[in-house]
Amino acid sequence: MEDVLAVYTRPHDPDCPLVCLDETSKQLLAETRVPIPMKPGRPARCDYEYERNGTANLFMMFAPLEGWRHIKVTERHTAVDYAHVLKDLADVHFANARTIVLVQDNLNIHSKASLYEAFPAAEARRLVERFEWHYTPKHARSFNGERHATTFGLFRFHLLNAQPLRIASL
């Protein structure tokens, strides 16, 4: 726990951005009836019935000192999906950073091995060296959950208007 708290209290360094990563799974829903659009003096009407349409995984990346957050939606939650999220962080979102300080939980796919599973050894090694790896303690789920609950809540409220996830929303 002290390691993560020490990372969180570091001063801002644009060459070494702090990025927190977490994920969640969400059920995808489809309408069974066409919603009735709003009219003057009458709100829109949606039926409460829905059709289950699988699930989606949401990787949440949050750089609090940079004022940046991003969500990547994937069909599954695998080591290869995770590796591609890290590649995007290193090569797209923080391409100019010297090192990316990564804080995440201890999920089994959150390891350097995922990069080697997804990419050739030279590319995996390049990506491993772009990150400074930090993990929240295994028995600190409330600490890890609180860290991202606000961001996931804001995502859901602002982007999805507090509605259940529907295919059209993604």
C-alpha cells in the first residue's frame, strides 16, 4: 500500500505521467420496442423491457495529474486485449512520455507476460521498458475500487445519461 501511496504523492512530471488502469464488464442491451420520442410537454418514453445482447469490457485509463481519461471498449477481457491497451497508452496517448507510471490492481492478466503473449519479443520488451509498474495490494479492493468508482460513475452519467448500456451507446 505504501508503494502506491508514495506514487500518488509524487509531484507532477509531464515526462512521467501517472496513469491508473482498471476495467469493468457491462451487459449490452437492445430495445424490444421503438422508444417514443419526446413532444412538447411530454417526455420521451422507453419501455422497460429489453433484450440481452452479450457483454462488453471497458478498460478505464485515468491520468489524474494530466486531466485525462479514456475508455477503450473490447469484446473480451483477455491478456491480449490488455496488451493492446498498454500499446495504445505508450504509442498513442503518451507517445512523448519518457516513462509511464502505471498503477493497477493485481488481476492475473495485468503483467508484463501479457505483452509477450500479444507481441513479438522485441516489441514486448520495448513496451515493458516504457512503463514503471505499480500494483495495488491484493486485499485492498476497496482502495482500488474507490480510485475508479468516481470515474466510471462520471462516464456512465455523462456519456450514457445514467441509462443502462445499450448497443447504440457504444
